[in-house]
Amino acid sequence: MEFEWHDEKRKSNIEKHDIDFLDAIQVFEEGHFVEDRTREEDEEERKAAIGPLPEEDVPGHW
């Protein structure tokens, strides 16, 4: 899987949630649960996952 993001969004996520996208890759690669959440209105592919980070399991959406 390939990941990309805007650096400003990454910084904002660190400030808001104390989770760096660089670390969050692990959630998506090793997720315990993945659910398809594709939007019907524009068919944008979306997923939800719960996966490990060093301190805890966290939810992730992409």
C-alpha cells in the first residue's frame, strides 16, 4: 500500500490527536479490523481500521 499526505495535515493531526501519519501507517498495514466505507455519492474509496501503535490500539480512517 502506498501512502501520501499534505505535510500541513500531518502536523495538524499530530497537534489534534498526538498521532503522526508516519506511525499510523502501522495501523493500516497491521489492522485487526478493516471495513469498507466507500461513499455512495462520489464512490470515493474509504476504509476504517483498528490497529496497533506502540502504546495502544487506535482507529484509523482512509
